[in-house]
Amino acid sequence: MHALGRMLRGLHDATADFGPDEPPVWRPWFGRTLGSYRQVIGHCDFSPWNILSRQRMPVAVIDWETAGPVDALVELGQACWLNAQLHDEDVAALNGLAPPAKRAKYAALICDGYELPRREAARLIQAMIDVAIADTAEQAIETCVRPESNGPLWGLAWRARAAAWMVRQRSLLLDALS
């Protein structure tokens, strides 16, 4: 987890001063307008399904179609949520995830690798919740959810439940990240 944070920080540091000669055209992404920390060019889906590992260490990131401007704290929040698997109790039980305190520690390890100042813990937790909520809404839009829809229900449910879990576990997360 520490290496994931270090990898993301390296990406953000490398792109912090990016200034293209021509105005770029970026693919729309739900998280572009979130946050007010520090704008970078990010991957915008730094999640387990997009990280290649060798001997349990991250070595590359794939699937760059949503890359573009992002608030660094928003992308770090998304990375913590998805890679530390900050999901509710039902999803944790279905997938045999570690207990909540251990998953909160995983998020802390990502932040340590990123070198996020401890004083930013509360802002990061809010960013994790905000990105989970915005992702849920975007999934509903992308899949054209209507009152009669039932196909994408699980995809929306696990995201919404993760956001609610992070709200309920805010103190646990704050203790781990501070």
C-alpha cells in the first residue's frame, strides 16, 4: 500500500507543472470539478483493476482514458477508497476483506507513501466520501438508470454503501490517518 501511495505521488509530482503548448482536450470525468487542494494531471481511476503488480509490488498503471486534470486530494481519496477497500460490512463479508481498522490502516499506508501531511486527514476523508458519492451518481447517469431499471443496481449499491460506511467510520479513518 505504501508503494501505491509513492507511485501516485510520483505521477502527481511529474505532472504538477504540466503546461501544454496547445489547449488540451480531456475526456469528461465526474471528478474534474471536485476538490480545491492542488491541480495535477492524474490517472483518474487509480484503482486495483488498473494497477499491474509484480511480486505484490505495483509496477505500472493501465487504462488511461480518463487521465487529465484532477485535484490531487480527490485522486488520492479515490485511490484510498478503492485500494484500501473501504466498503461496508456486507461487501467486506462477501469478499473476505480485513476488519475495518486494518482497512483504515491500509489507507494510512497509502497516505504515508504519498507523503500527505497528517493535518490533511480530515480533508482527505471528505474527498474519499465526495468521490464515492460522485462516482455513484456518474454510474447512474452512464447506465441511464430510470425508475424501471434494475440491471446496474449492484454497481450503484456498493458505491453508495461505501460512501455511507466512510461517513459512519469517519472517526476510525481519522484516527488511522492522523
